[in-house]
Amino acid sequence: MPTPRPSATVVLLRDSDHGPQILFIKRRAGDAFGDAWTFPGGVLDSDEYLARNYCRGLAREKADSLLGVDNALDYYSAVTRELFEEAGVLLGNEAADESIGSFRDALYAGQLAWTDFLAQHQLSIACDALHYFAHWITPTVMPKRWTTRFFLAQMPEGQDVQPDGTEVVDSIWLTADLALENARRGLGKLPYPTRKTLESFNGLDSIDAYLAWARQCQENGIPTIQPEM
């Protein structure tokens, strides 16, 4: 039985005339969840802990208690890094300079360390912009497994989504209802955790409602979801 790899994903939200929209990305064929519409995210790097000193807005003890682990800030770092690498969106406490987008390829290729990037540009990770709401573990029978923390975040002002063109080949903004309807009509494949997450958003009609829902999830206690197949 393969050991699940720690990972993190983010439901990125923006306002629209049709209600809150969610960012979906499509990965290249052959990758995990390739050709499906998913949320941005990925696995924790082995040196993710080095970014803890750049985390702002959430104390380490509070984060550990919330996620039930002793390295919770590593998940906040990973999901921030992955969102930037895959979609060009940076959840930082400082205004992002347009020039930082040119460093994404080096980050993805491992030629530039995440902490070096943050230090060089005097950036920090806005942990208080990420709202934890779910924990999924891949079924034991699957050949590849993840233990994934799900977060909500609002799209920062003044930034645009720019798929990296290598790992992520496309992106789209959709309401949760429309994404589910498209999947039912065969217009877009959704992995099971993605679909169930969208279904849990039923009735949320504003970004404030989404964030209040995430807070309620935390107050109620967040269970670990591990489907059996």
C-alpha cells in the first residue's frame, strides 16, 4: 500500500455578475488528474519548512492545532507556492510586482529555491488569506495516494491568472453550479474530491458566505475523508 503524500490545494474565488466563480485548471495529459478540471495545488517539497519564517497572519501553534499536525505552516507554504507556479497568482502580504512572473520557470525547475525567491523580493506568505476547510486521503487501493488539505482564498486584486503552459495547459473561471452542470453534460471531467467539494458549496451566493462556511467547518471540527473503492 503506497504511503499518501502530503499535499495542499486551494479553491480560489472571485466575484462576478453570476455570483462567486472558482478557478479551475487543466493539467497536461499523463499527469495526475490530467485532462480533468481541478483546483490548483500540489505536494509539499522536502524543504517546505524553510518557508515558515516567511509565513504571516497565522501563528504556528494555531495552524498546527487547526490542521492537527506539527508542520501545518508547510501546507500553507506549499499551496501558496503551487498556486504561483501553476497559475501565476501570489497570495502575499505585499503587492506583487509584475516582474516576479518571470521567476516561475526557475521555481518549477528547481533552479530557484522558494525561500530565496521570497527573500529576494521581500515577500511573505499571507497565511490569513487561506481558510482551511477539508482533509481528503486517497483510497488505500489506489496506486498513487495523497493526504490533501483543502483551503479557500480570494483572488488578490491587480493580478491575473496565467497558466504556466507546461504543467497547466488551460484555466477557466466557473461558478460551482456551472462546473457541476458541465460535468453532468460531459463537458468537463471532475475528479471525485473536486465534485464533492463543489456539491458542499450548495447555496453559497457570495465570497463572504464561502468564508463564513469555511469558518463554520473549522468550528465544527474538520473530519478526514477517506473514500473506499
